[in-house]
Amino acid sequence: MNRRQFLGVLGALTWMGLSRRPFGWSLASEAETYPFRLPPLPYPYEALEPHIDARTMQIHHQGHHQTYVQNLNKALEELPQFQSWELERLLSHLSDVPSSHRTTIQNNGGGHWNHSFFWRILSPTPSEPSKALQARLEKVFGSWAAFRAKFLDTAAQLFGSGWVWLVQTPRGDLSIVPTANQDNPLMPHITPQGKPILGIDVWEHAYYLKYQNRRTEYLAAVWQVINWAQVEALLG
């Protein structure tokens, strides 16, 4: 899909009254706008052990995620015209944000959204992807094993800090997309832009206390706590 076609899709959504949630899904309640708040984890900090340790989860949530929320709110203090916007709308319309604040909103708004997504894509209850989900991904990637290998290899090979996503475009296509820093596929400069279905944090702060520089071990471990029912629900 080229840019003109994509803008046409967004225009149609706007006409339908859905422009505030252009990809049809939001982590936050419809009423959540500035000031944003740190969401509670849906499980205790120790719930993902031994795969992800409690101390890492606590620092990741109370330290890193909280800081993104604080910095996002600080930036929006100076942008009253955007204080009524939901976070997904801000991130998918970054070009509307003044250049003086755009990078701050991109980094910290992205950090808030990404982590809110990440906590809910993990679960302490072991699960397996359903046969229907596996079959759907097989149509795109050839086999479930091929999808898993490509996703985890993309995450392992990502240089520096960032995320790896399974993305569904407005046309329904599925792609594995790496992003740097706290960028995500909602943002207009990411190709393809679309709805995140699965995302894994590969910043070192997500794993360094337990795994040090052994990113591949972390990726194998975090794969064990993916909430596949949530992934399938997002895919629809």
C-alpha cells in the first residue's frame, strides 16, 4: 500500500468517526487522556519467573515505564491543544505535533504505549498458540516454525535498543517489523504502519539483570510467557 492509498484509508475512518482510534484498538480506556498514568501490571512482579525475574519486572515497570509516563505528561503540559487526544491518536499523528515537542512525544509516548502493550502480551499462565492462529500465520510465513524463527531472529539481530512486532496493516496483511528505540507501528514513519499484534521489548533493561548480554536466551525465555490468546484476539 502506498502513502496515498493509506491516507485514503485513514480518511475513510475519519469520515466514519473512528479517527481517534485509526487501527481499531486501544490499550487505554476511551476516556484516558492527559494526564496519563502508569497502569498496574496484570500480575505480580514475580509471576513470570523463572523466565523473567521479579527485580527486572519491578525496575522495568516502576522505573522505566513510570519515567516515560512522567516525561510524556511534562511535554503535554505545554501542549494544551493535544491534552484531549488519546495516546494512540498522538502517536499515529506525530506530524501534527509541533517539531519542538515531537521527538519527546515520540520517545516517551511510544515508551508508554509499548510497555502498556507488552505487559498484556505476557502471561504467567503457560499457553500454546491455537491451531487456528498457527494456520493463519502459516499462510504468510510458510510454517509456524518459520514464523517463530523469523520473529526471534529479527529480534536477536536488531542493532541497539528497540522492539520487534507482528503488524497487521489496514489491508489485513501481516509483517514482522523491527523498530528502533520506542518507535512502534502506529507511527507514520514506520513501514508498514498498522496495528501491533505481538511485540517484544529488546532493550537491555528488559533482560540485563538476569541474562546480561545473552539476548537470545532472553528471547527464548520470553517466548515461554507469551499470552497467545491475547495475540489471537488482537489478530481477530
